[in-house]
Amino acid sequence: MPFYERGPIRIYYEEIGSGFPLLIIPGGGLNSSISSLQTAVPFNPMEKYKDDFRCIAADLRHAAGGRSSGPLEI
């Protein structure tokens, strides 16, 4: 599982495909995790665009069930 780490912040992310990078930000407030892309939207953007782009998605730190952690203050 890939993580980006900086200080106390640990962000879980996934990437799929190749080409120009496309950052996919899961929406939904407290459901802002990669797993919500598979269940809570009309289609999975990671699967939809993987043939044309390098798709990158990350769990937001406040997401319920997400794997990212760290303080929200900057």
C-alpha cells in the first residue's frame, strides 16, 4: 500500500494507468475515501479513465474508513 508521509501526516493513495496525471479527489465529506469511488458514485473514475490517464486518488485525512492520518491543522 503506497503512502505519502511528511512529519505526522500519512496519506494513503492509489494510482492506476499511464499518461498525463489526473488527480481524482473523492467527494462526500466524511466519505472522502478511495473506497467511496467504487460504491457511492455513478461510476468509478479510476476504472473509467485508466486507459487514457495516470489516475491518482487519495483518502482525505478526515474520511471515515480512510487509511490516511495526521492533524488537520497547518
